[in-house]
Amino acid sequence: MKKPYYFLFIFFFIIAIISCSEDPISPPPNIIYILADDLGYGDLGVYNEEGKIKTPHLNQMANEGMVFMDAHTSSSVCTPTRYGILTGRYNWRSPIKKGVLTGTSNGLIPQKRTTVASLLKSMGYCTAFIGKWHLGWNWALNDSTFINTPIKDSEIFDKIDFSKNITNSPNDIGFEYAYGHCGSLDMPPYVYVENEKITAPVKNITGRQGDYHWWREGPTADDFEHERVTPHLFDKAEAYISEMSEKEKPFFLYLPLPSPHTPILPTEEWRGKSRLNPYADFVMQIDYRMGRLNRLLNKLNITENTIVIFTSDNGCSPKANFNVLKAKGHNPSGIYRGHKADIFEGGHRVPFIIKWPKKITAGSISHKTICTVDLLATCADILEVKLTHQEGEDSFSMLPTFSKKTENNYQRTFTIHHSFYGSFAIRKGDYKFIFCADSGGWSYPRPNKKEANNLPKFQLYNLKDDPGELMNLYGQQPVIENELISLFKNAIQNGRTTPGKPQENFKTHFTTEKWEPLAIFN
């Protein structure tokens, strides 16, 4: 080989090496996280072949991306799960030890705590929240004596000054743009807040009764129409995506929907479409809007490097009317026991679909156990950011699970579940240990009811053999039980489940009730 060609060969060889070593996920991906409210694991066709609700658009998204068959929320109700999604930390380490916030609760997340939004913002992302917040913010008050005292629905007009900005808001924990309402759509006040400002005068009092359509009576803004909230939020999200597509910076959009939670209000064009009941109609409406959102990404030519995640904040609510749906052949929890609020699988096992064409092979299925607290560590891993000991204490990066070649590098080995009434369970492999005798929530057997009397103190299930949690093995597997109890105790005492320095848990509930989770072993 003559020298000039030899040097050319070396030059092109070096160029090839550099090209191959470039970060395969650069530039950073856009991230869109859609959180449905009270959508059951069995409500999507891709999870329930026997289901009767038609969800073609989410099924298509699943075919174009990855489906997680063993995905869980950190709680079986909404506020705690939302806390975990944004902070990467189990809610019970915060003051929310059980239950949920109201529409007038103060902000739950301290401004000093790292969130997915603040992390991404620090890395050059545009960040936006559009939807249902339900993590509290601080309303302006008419009188300083009202500070730190609960506000009853009947006192809202007297105590809240709607002419002034809110504080301790989504903008304070990393969201450059924030638009939405504070609590669930059945919790007053019914107003939109955009970047800390109420968007319209609050003059009316509304409320409604009914099996599906009810909401609590309370102050309502002129621009707030319950039936139009879900399509309105999708419209806002689409407008934001279109705006961001014209910029060179990556964006993060957190889109927590208020639906299909009560009030169950499908718009006129969707009423009766399912031939099941209004809840099923509402699910179909959400499915359609998800299809429209994904089509928009295609139209804007940003699909390839945009991560779209669709999941739910907990299992389906009994307000969906399980009896009516089951009579027509549909079970919102699929093969699993229980529903929203419960420690059983139906309370916290949720659909989880992710699409990222640049990284994830279409039609992929993962059976890894993941949790919604894993978003923070995943974003950090994608951007090659190392979290500190005070960040994402329970968050494990899902990035390895996006490929069969790397899925065994996923570091989560066990997951802790939490119910409406504050009951715990721990899951490792096939086994799930429940630290109560009952459902921990709203289904049979209910806590503190006669139906829970004379039951074994704890429950142990092999979910591989018994996904319906019908055969309690407690007392029959002492080695497994002791291992799970030890893992649980360490998780409480260390203030974290990820490797790192021990952290402090908040020691009381909002009510100042002392929190003693390990007292169950006394």
C-alpha cells in the first residue's frame, strides 16, 4: 500500500471509530409522561385479551414501543403516586403516610427537593406541567390566621383570595410552564391556574349528584367546565408540543390527566360508544386522544427521539361500577384481585407503555418489575447524571430494560407497595408479603370491619402460581418470609432502597399522628 493511501486509510479508520463511539442517545430525547387517573390494568386491550373496551390507539402505541407487564405505582391512590413519580421517593417517607390531599391542601414537595422537572431543567430542558396536580399548592388567603389550618369546602370562598397568585407551586419545583387544577375533578375549588395565576374570576357554585357524574359542591371559575377539562388539557398539551418542536432545546411534558376518575364525563361524541357504561366511554375517549397526540409527533417529525410514556396513577376505582362492567364481560383489574386503594395487585399494578423509536425496538415486552418512582433515575441515566444521596432514594433506572441485551443490568430487586389506609406490602421475585390481614383499602375484606376478624395477621402469595392472591401461604415459607421482613425493615430504617447514605423519613402524618410502621411486628 502506498503511503498516501495508507494515511487516508488511517484517517477514515479513526473517523469510523469516533462515529461508532458517539452517544447513541444524543441529542437528548424529548420526554412526555402521560398519567391517566384511576385507569385499570385490564382496561387496555394489550393487557386484557378478554377486555371489552376498545383501545386501538394505545394498542398501536404498544406495538410501536414496549409494554411492561409487571409495572406498579408506589401507592394505590393518586397523591402518593404523584409524589413518587416526581421525586423518585416513596410517599410514606414524606408527610403523606395514608390517604390523599384535597383541593385546598398546601404544597407537599419542598422546593429544595430534586424533582424530575428540576433535574431536567438544570440539564437544559424546557419543562411543563399541564393537568391535574393533586400535590397541593398554597392558595392566597384572606386572613393570615387561616395559615396552616385545614380549609373545608364550605369555607373556600371565605378563606381563599382568588385575586392573588398561589405560592409553593409547580413552578417552584422545576416546571417553567405550569397549567392545571389543584385536586381531583370532584374536589373544589374548580379553577385553572397558569404560572401561579388564576385564569378567570371565581363566581359560581357548582356540584352534581349521580352514580358516575358527581362532584362536590364548590366555587367554580367562569372558564371551568367539568366535561371539557380532559379535551382542554389535551389541547393545551398539543399546543405546547407544537411550540416546543420549533425550538432546538429538548422538552419534558408532564401530562397528568384527571380522567377516567370521577366525575366520569365523556363528551357528547363519546357517550354510548363503548356499549358498556360511561366509564368505558371515557377510556375510549382517552385512547382516541392518545392516538391524536402520537400522530402529532409524527406530523412534527419528532417521534424518533421522543420518549412517550403512558401509565396510570393506580388501579381502577369502584366508581367505574365493576358489577355493570363484569356483567358485560369486562374486568378493569383483569386477572388480578382488588382495585384502587387496595394493597392487592388490582390497586397498584398498572398499564405502562413506553415508545422511543430511537432506542426501543417496536413490539417489545418486558416482564421486569418496575415502579413509577423509577422515572427520576431513568432520566438521570439517560443524561449521564449521577444522583446525590439526597435524590431519588427509591428510584432505579429503567434504561437497561429498554433492550434485551442490557435488561439484566436493571438494579431493582424488590418493590414496596402502599395502600390508601397506609398498609404495606413487599414484592421480590414471585413472592409478595402483605403486612396486614385485609385489603388495606376499599375492597373485601376491609380494614377495621368484622369481615377482617379472625384472618391471619399477614399474607404471603406466590404471584406466579396465584396471580389472583387467593391462597395465603403465610406461615408456610419461613425462609422467604424472614427475608422479606428483613428487607422491609431495612428499607424503613435506612430511609432509602437504593445504594447510598441513610436518609431520614418524616416521622409524622399531616395530622401529627406518630408514624410507626414497624409496630406491626410487636
